[in-house]
Amino acid sequence: FNAAGAAATDLCHVLLEMQKVTPSLERLVRYINMPTDLPKRMDLERHRRVATSRLAAETRDEMGPGFVLDSLPIIISELEFAYPGKLPRSFGGRMEMPQGQVLAVAGKCGQGKSTLIRILAGRNLPKLVSEDSLFFIPSHIKVLYVPHTPLFIHGSLYENLIYGVSKKGRDDSMDRVLNICERLMLAPVVLNEIMKRNVIERDWSSKLSSTQCQALLLARAFIANPELMCLEKPTEQFPKDQAENICALLKEHVERRGLEVEDEKMALRRPRTCIFSTIRLKCIHTADTAYIVNRDVGVRIMPGRDV
């Protein structure tokens, strides 16, 4: 009887422990089996690839067939997007954005600047409203979305900065990382933390100021060196001098096809394009082209210096 009682006690303890984790397991199973946007994302990716083949075949570039893709513009036409419970926001007409330029998306609050940036970055998936609809970003382009809210992974600050870097051993060198961070006016104390590869934090945002976090987010984007960078309000959080410095770095990233990279290999790299949203007039003036978003009249396109 004593043995049976001890076994029953152990069984009771096991059942109690199972009851503790059951709600978490139920939530996990429910979330895992929720519908995803994967089918829609695959349809849009298929649409991009077909459009890339068609537009490349129609394009003749004097530099030869190997450079045709670099001359294709980013195009959106007759698209629609709606946030849950909100009225759809339509982007009618045809909007072309050339590669190899700094492009500013401007306008008043609530007009759709962030929505357009997120659509171009692939975060928001638009609806093709007609047969003439076109959502075209050349399929070979690596697109990086830089949000306004900093995000960090569990690890060292250096690991956070090189997260997503494809060319290991060159783009992720400590010297390049530190040079980019220094050019973003990060304080020496932050640079010292980057060099301490063994210091691991779960949430760096609780250790650093909001402007430092935002600067590190931009540093991560420059280190990754994508062909297309879509930035949501990259300068709004900074004082005037730092905001102007960020715009100058975006310009240099586009002109040199990368920041802190080898100049002699610039011709071998694909064009770099930066599209950012802003309400700062100085930042708009640094852009090659400005896209003024307005719900009533659509999108107006003009040189950035003329805004």
C-alpha cells in the first residue's frame, strides 16, 4: 500500500505539471495552425518573376544583355491595400522608380507614406485589382526593410549588426562595422560594446538610448549592403545635424554602390537604391526624386530639390 500510495503521488505531481503547460501548448498549436500569407506571397513572387522576364525581353540596353536588369525600374500600378478593419488604400496609375537613386516618399501624416514603403519592402502585400495591375521589383534584387522601431536578437551587439550579411568575412569585418557605426555618430561607449563579442544581451534596447538603437538599426542596414533599401522614417528621431549626416550616407551608399566597400570593384556591383519616407524638407531636398503621397490626388512626382 505504501508503494501504491507513492506511485499515485508521483502520478498526481506529473498531472499537475502537465496542467501547467497545457494552456501554453494549446496556444502554440493554435498559432502554428493559423492561416499564413504564404500563398499570397508566393503568388506575388510568381507575378514578379513573370514581369521580370517580360520587361527584360522588351528592354534593350546599350551596355549589353548582362546589364538589362540593372536598367529596369521599380514599377507599381493599380494596387490596393487595406489594414484589418480599415478602408482600402489604392495606388492608381503607374508609378516608376529608377534604380540607382535616392528616392523620398513625402506627404502629410496619414496619407500613405509608410504604407507605400511597406508595400515596396514586401511587408504589406498589395492586392492586384485588375489585369493591368503591376507590382514589379526586379526579382534578382535583394530588398531590405528598415522599420522605424528598432529590433534586436538575443546575442552580442556585433552579432546584431552583422545579422543577415551574406558575404561573410568581408562585409562583416570588425573594421567595416566600426567605421560605419562611427560615421553614424555613435558614441565611443557604444563602439566599445560592439568590440566585446562575448557580451550577450537579450534586449539591447533596454541598455541603449532610443537614438542609439535607431542609429544601430541604420548601421545594420548599411552593413548588409542590399540592392534596395526601404527605410521608414529613418531621420525623424535625430537632431538636425545627425539627420543631414544620415541623408549624406544614404547618398554615398547609392553613388558608391555600398558604404565602406572597395572602390575598385564598384563597377562590378549592382546599382543601389534607397527609398525612404520623411516629413523633413532638408531630407527631401537631398533625394534625386520625391514622391508626394496624397489620398485625394494620388502621387505627384518631382525632383527632390523642387519640393
